[in-house]
Amino acid sequence: MASADQLKALLKSHFDGDDGHFYAVAMQLAAHEAKLGHGKLAEELRSMMMPARYNLPQFPSENGQHQ
């Protein structure tokens, strides 16, 4: 189960319209569930987030390339 802080961060980022942070927290939730041995849930969360990954703004890395 997600921690209270993770759930609050997820909701805050959603309401703030911060898609990048929302995605990062959601992936942290998936990793947390995987560590708890909830592999199926972790994979479902990752699968749900994959389409969003490609819709996030791309920022240049330090070498000038997009990540």
C-alpha cells in the first residue's frame, strides 16, 4: 500500500497540473509495490503510466539532447 506521503504527493501534483511529478510519484508507487512483492499490481501501475510517459514535456539533458 502506498504511504500517506505518496498519496498526498500524487493528489497534489494532479491538482497542480504537474504531470511530470505525478508520473514520477506514480512510478515510485509501482516500485514500492514491487518491493513489497506485489508484482502484478506494480506491473499494472507501470502499464497504466506508459502512455503518459510519451506525453510529458521533454527537457534537454546536460549534453543538449532530449531525454
